Amino acid sequence: MYYTIYQITNLINGKIYIGAHETTNLDDTYLSSSKPVADAIKKYGKENFKKDITHILEDRPSMYLKEAEIVNEEFVKRKDTYNIKPGGLGGFYHINNKPEKRQQTSMLSSMKNKGKVRHRPTAEEKEATKIRNKKMYELGIGPYSTESKEKCKQALSSEEKRRKLRTVMKGKNNGMFGSAFYVNVDTNEKRRFLQDEIIPEGWVSIIQLKQSTMKKNWYHDDARNFLVDKDDERIQTFNWKRGRQK
């Protein structure tokens, strides 16, 4: 896998776009998922754009860090670029700012990933992300930029904005609407199931789990876990041990 920073140039007006892209083929035909770039290609024709790979990085965190260094607040404000937001966090501005688009994207993602086990970051990936975030903090870019911090302050200080956000994210506009989180009592794995899905054996709703643990305790037989009443006769009969087997 190659982790690249690329530049797209409009050969007619000279405007450029810089983005991050993961690929197994450095000669692929990918240009950009940016709406401004897509609109420009539609207007001028794909033949009037060229793509150059400017950097190849060793991993995803390094790729986004480099993008954040180049596509900063000053870069976005320039008149000769198609970038509409600072880099380093992925290009979902046009999705996050449109509730109907966010809902559609969430539904498509749920359908695509139905039945799949969510990726859990490895220790190496966590350490790489930690290093990237620390570097972004030192450079004052991405979420640590002055403008990002100011936006956070304004959002936190505005009760009106909070009310609007609660309204926007309510009901079907919420990406998690119609689903709930469950936990596997044997593996402790957590995942989200839709309302119309059949819940496999061994999975318990997290809400039900929290409610049930008020009156019950976890026991195990070195192989499986059991959530039972504290005075359940099987505890003594089978010599179950208190706690959960990991």
C-alpha cells in the first residue's frame, strides 16, 4: 500500500488541489473525491487536468500529517486552490454539513459493513496516531489550529447552536437511528445491530446488560461467561468462579 500526497492542476486556469490518497497502484486514475474538483472536471473536461504525486509516506498517520502541513488555513484561503477545508482529517466537509447527506452516507455505510467485525487498532497504529496528534499539536495544525480552537469555543459558548444541533441530530437525522449496541458475553466484542436484524445467540443489548448487572453477577467456568442471579444454584453446583473470563 502506498500513502501519497498528490496535486491536481487545472491546465486552463492554473488552479490546484492537494489531497491524500491510499493506493496499491501509483498510476491509478483516481483524481479526487472533492466536489469542487468534480465540478471543475465536469466544466473543463478531464483531459485538461493533470495529477502529480508529490509525496509518498510510510503510513496513514504520516500521510494525513503531511497533508495538514501543506493544506493549512492560509492555503485554503488562496484563490488558486480547490481545497475548501484544511487537510489532515479527511474530506467530509460536504457530508457533515448536510444532515440529509450525512444520513444517506450513514445508511449506505451500515449496509456495506453489515455483518463485518469493526477493525480494532493495533498497538502500533495507536502509537502512530499518538505521534501524529502530538506533532499536529506542536505545529498548531488540524484540530489544534487557532481557527479550529476558536470554532470550538464559539460552539461551546452558544446555547442556540447546541439547541440546533440537538434538533438536527434528532430522530432519523441521527446516523445511529434505528440501531443499538450489543456486546458478546463471551468475547466482550461490541457492535451495532439494526432493528430488523436477527440478534445472534450470545449477544446482549448494552442497555439490558447495564440494567441486569444491578441484580446479577458475572460468573464463568473457565470456558464461558454467565450472567446469573447472585443466588443461582448453578454457582455452587458447577463451582463457577466470580467474574468474567477474557
